[in-house]
Amino acid sequence: MLKRLPIGQQDFASIIEDNCVYADKTKNIYDLLQTSRFFFLSRPRRFGKSLLISTLKYLFEGRKELFKGLWIEDKIEWKKIPVVRIDFTAGESSRIVGLAKSIESIVDDEAKRNKITLSKETHSGKFAELISTLYETAGEKVVVLVDEYDKPLIEHINDPEKAEESRLILRDFYGVLKPCSDKLRMVFLTGISRFSKLSIFSELNNLKDISMDENFAAICGFTKDDLNGFFSEYKELACEKLQLSPEELDNEITYWYDGYKFDGETHIYNPFSMLNFFCDRKFKNYWFDSGLPKLLVDFIRENGIDVRNLENSTIDSLGLNNFDVTRIDIKALMFQTGYLTITGNRNGKYVLDYPNEEVRQSFAAYLLYNFSDRKYSDKDDFMMDALRAGDIDKFVVVTNSLLASIPYQIIPEDHENYFSSLIYVMLCVLAANITSELSSYKGRADAVIRTEDTIYIFEYKMAPHTAAYGINQIKTNGYADEFAADSRKKVAVSLVVDKEKRQITEYIKEEL
């Protein structure tokens, strides 16, 4: 009988007891337990972090019956070990009761679950008391599992004062772990972001960060082997419904949902998206968090970030791995939240890009809505229809209609890059084959758009620059050189936007 798909289920026991598909990660867990005692893992939301925490909880609680038939079943000695699970996804909202009170409530709930009454009054005092009491009563070292450790910080990334207040509270809370290390068998923290150890974990200096460790790249999410092994029957059903060969299905799945490379090498498929795809057997956007994108877009708008510079961008190892709540690098944050991934190395730096079509389209659609206060319309297909027909006049008319629709109040005062960014995300939503800021040996084109028979090389300029200036820049810098072997015709397009009129006021099209 076909096993059920565990869509929305994050509890390991319920997945096993409900006869759902479980992609066996217990070999990864076993290897993890052989390396250290204090761990940290950063992964995007809906990537299986909560399921991993849940699996560890039942493993240490000695629930061997749940692991029947799994890799680890006969590899360890099964016994009950006290576990403290701190889950910031399920506690009272810190926005309502305050972060310190919210943490107290979470710790109190864990104490009740373990039949312990706490006497301390502070959140950090209660945490230390809970660990000590469990250690003394059970006669075993305690396991501490923290799910979404950074949720109270992420909620306030656009409010530095509130973020700093939350950071100090969390630093005191996590600071309990170092003095209690002699009572701890294992500490495992998960989250989205990788805030600097000096910022949050100044006292807990023995955390092993496995976020980019190649040995644990597949501890969350699905690999191609996982899909071919655990979901083979669902792949057959998808081939049948979509009338695709297995090879064609693999190619489409890769295009839409593959591409996450947390160690720069290992390909990981989004588990939430894959489960929903196997359920619906339709290629569309599934993975999109309703809260986090707004925080990212607000950050982009408020800090005047040119979104064209996010695609095919570079960042060094230090910038990618750590940032402080008061000095957030948008590229690092978008990597850690899953909107960018590592695609290569350039001059000793990581190259970042959107991992797949699902993320590219989803994020562009959200940017479009928040940049222009409008949603995608079928009429917007006219932009791409015009390019396919080689009709730049019509492309400009439709684009000017878009620019004119933007409410004045959502346009930043410093909007030199605003309109070109808006045109870029509009084309992304239309699923145009667009590359922004394409590098050549002399500079970077603003955008390259490929249709069936034409490669368009775009330059956007703000008045008082002229369209002729943009055309000259394309030709002088050799932006079309790398397409010399491509049989399609190459067309340079220079657009001049008047930011006061909110219109393209001049443009030149020239075949190269």
C-alpha cells in the first residue's frame, strides 16, 4: 500500500505511527553523534529542522519501536535519557507578553512535561534549574534541543533597537548552557540565521557549526537518492499524470525544486515543495513563507538595496557565515533563509544566485507586489509578447503603464535604482529568461533577456543621461561578446527613466 505523504507533519512519532513516508536520516544522525556534543545548524524554514529535532528527542528518550527498520535501529544502545526541548515556534508570542516572559512560559511547559516544579523567577534561572533537576533525578546527563533559536531576532530585523533588546535576553538565556556543560550530554540548536557567536553565544564557545559541513549537508531536505528511493512510487504516478518520461520528470523537478547547496556542492531538494508536488503532481510554487518574505522585502526597501545585485552576486566566507543584528548583510540573510544559494566560486568568494525557478518566481512576485502595490495580471504578458515580436515600442508602452501605476507613497526618496529594479522583477514574474547585472571583462549589463530568436542586452539610465550613452556603453564594454557563438540575433536596448515623471522618456534599439 502506498504510504501517506507527511505534509505539514513535523513530529517524528506521528509520521511513523501514521505510516507516512520518512526519508531515513538516521545514518546522518548517527554520524553526528560521533563527532561532538554541542551543535548548531542553520537551514531555511520548512526544510525539516523541526522534524530533525523531534527525531533526536525520540531517539534519546529510547523509543526504539519508532525506529524499526531504520538504519540506526541496531547501531546504538537504547536507553532513556532526559531531554529538554525549547521550541520557539510554539511558545506564546513574544510580541504579546515580551520575550523574557515567553521564554519562561516555554521552560515552564518543559518542566511540567518532565513532572518538575521550578522555584526560580527568571527565564535563565528556570532554565538552569530545569537542567540541574533533571540531571540529579535521572542520574543521566541531559540533552537540550532548541528549535528556531533565532525566531525572536528574525521578527525584529527591521527594528535594530528591539533586535538588540532581544539579543541581550537570548544571550543571557543561552549563557546558562556553558556553566551546565558538565550536566549536558548534547546540545543541538537550529535556526534560520547564523548570528555571530560573539553576538549571541559569547559564553558558549564550543558550538560546532555544521551548517556548511559537507558531512551533514543532507541531514535536512531531500537528495536525489532520497527521491528515487523513498518516493519512487510517487514519481511513477507523476510521470503517468504529466505524461513525462522519468528523465523528463527529473529535469523538471530539478528546474523547479533542486539547487540548494548549503556546502557549495551537495544538491538538496526543498522537502516541503517536493511533498506538495508529489501530492498535487503539478509544477508550481509551493514553498513561500507568509511572514519572512515581508521582513526581507521591507529590509530591501528601507535600506535602498538594488535587487538586481542579489542575483549572481559574490560574498566572502566571513560575510556569509556571520552577521550581527546591527549589521545585517542582505545577501547573507537571503542565503540563510533559502532565497539564495551557493552556485560557485569567483576570485576566492562564494557566488550566490536563486536556487531554482520556484524561489526566483515567488520572490520576484512578492517584490513586484510590494514595490508597485499591484499583483501580476495576464495583461503583463504583453511585455514578453512585445520582446518576442521584436517590438520595443510596445514594450516601452506597456512598461510605462506599469511605472505610472506605482503609488507615490511607496517610492523611496532615494530611488535611483528603484525603477530598473521594478522592471527586472516584473520580467522575472513573467518567467523571462533574464539575467541581471551580467558580467563581462569590462563591466556589467543591467539585464540580458533571451527569447527564442533574440538576445536583448539592456541598459537602464536615469535622466539626464541619454539613451545614446547607454548604447555606447553596451558596445564599448563588449557586453554582447560572450554570445558571439550564439546564432540568435543580438539587440542592444537603452532605456532612460525620468524619476519625476515615472516614465521611460527616451529609448534606442540597435541590432549588434
